[in-house]
Amino acid sequence: MGFGEESNFLPQLNNPICVVSPQFVSPHPMEMLSGKKLLTLSDGNFGVTDVNGNLMFKIKGKLLSLTGKRLLVDGLGNRILTLNKKLSSGRKTWQCFRGDSSDPRDHVFTAKPSYRTQFKTSLDVYLASNRRQDVADFKVKGNWFEKRCSVFVGESTNIIAEVNKKQYVPNIAFGVDAYSITVDPNVDYVFIVALVAILNETNEEKCDNEVKK
């Protein structure tokens, strides 16, 4: 499904999609906001607030490095996920673990860029239980230049979350680059935030490389 077509959101799921923790699965749709000029960030350039501007999550760690560790923390600084970026056969791969662990027993998912052009990036996402990684459990597809992307279940056209450019943001924490993250009911919204953070850095890095050319 391409942009401009009607969204194919799933009806409310009977079986919740719980990837990180049940505490991050809401029976209601979740809308969050993000953007480059989030004034409450003291480190990093990625943060997420609720619609009222209250900080929910942010990324801690050195951005735009070839490898390294990022921490996804909540508004109080509690560590939720560790995002490890590695180079494998010249290809950047993200491995996500619970808390600040890198123990394989705490592995949650792996994300790999599957398609990348100047404006479009796709991610293949494999849950820890998917050891063969022959078929992705989730896919992220979109045009990050326009701040538009969707999260799909596997190879299907079923969308469980979307990112869209926000036309109006009533909070000064964001600049004109603000965008909304909308998550379907019964879908782990921290999982979605982690995917958006990975996509954000993948494209920030791509833009940085273009500037250096």
C-alpha cells in the first residue's frame, strides 16, 4: 500500500501485540508527538511527548556514530530498552534488548534496513524468537523526508502504526519539523517508538552523509 491510499488499520486486535511489556499496551489508540526541536532534551535529538507536551520517552547516547549503544528511557529517566547498532557485512543492524542489558536472554528484536534511497527507507524487523530471519515479523516503510511512514504486520498490508507530518503543534517544544506517531489499540507503543527512533537515526545519518559529499 502506498501513501495517499486509505489507511488499512486493523480493527481492534483480539490478541494484543506485546513486544516489550504489557504495561505499554493500551486498549485505546495512542497519539504521541516528536520533532527535532524538543526543548526538554538534554542529550540526543529524539524525544517523544504526549499530545499535551509532557515528555514520555527520549533517546540517550551518542547519535550518528557507526556503532554504539543508545538507551530508550521514559520521562523520569528509567531505562526501558537498549538499542545496539552494529556493522555486519557492511550493513548496519540494530539489536534491541530490555533495560540496559546486552544479554541474549534479554533480546527483544532486530531491525535491518531493507531498502534505502535518498528519501525512502524501509526496515525489516525480526522478533527474538524468529531465529531464521527468513521472513520479517514487521516492516516499516515510508518517506522520512516527508515524515510519513507506516508499520506493517509481516508481509501483509495491515498497518498497526503510522507517522505523519503534524500540520499544527500547540506546544513550543517543537519546531516546524514536528510529526505525530499514531498507534493502533492493543499494540505495544514503546515498540513503535523504538522503531521510529531507529528510522529517525538511520535517516539523520543518511542526511549527514549527503552533506559531507
